[in-house]
Amino acid sequence: VPDDVKQDRVDRLMCAQQEIAFDHADAQVGKTLEVLVEGVDDEGRLAGRTAYDAPEIDCSVIISSWTEEPDVGTLIKVKIVGSVGYDLVGESLT
């Protein structure tokens, strides 16, 4: 298979997957999820993952507000208030 055909197929597949991922992220808005706090992301934001997310593969949960900054490694309840690309944005409830 020529390289340009392979690249076209990859591009179409990634576009379809991106739509599925963004729809899934939008469907999480309003839900309360348990999030493992992992630390600060590359942009200096507090971030974590749910039990359903694999590191380096799935989305992160950006924790936009909290009453007390949670320690890395703790599980906290987070209400999802939005999404940015693949990532979820939430507010700590604990």
C-alpha cells in the first residue's frame, strides 16, 4: 500500500476516534467521579485520572478548584464541569 494511502487511512481513523472521544468527554459533564490526584500537569494545573483512564493513553481530569489542595496519591470526588479537547475539567467536592 502506498505511503499516501496509508497516511490517508490513519488520518480518517484518527478523525473518527477524536469525534468519539470528544462525545464521551461531553457526556461526562455533570457527573461526579472519583479521581486519583497525580500532581501538576505540563501547564501547571492540578491533574488526575479516574479508574477508567490509563496513563499516557486516556484523558486527564484537570481539577480547576478545590477547598484545600489535595495531596498527590489521594482519591477525591470531582464534579465534571466541562471538557477541553480530550481532557475533563472538574471541581473538587472534598
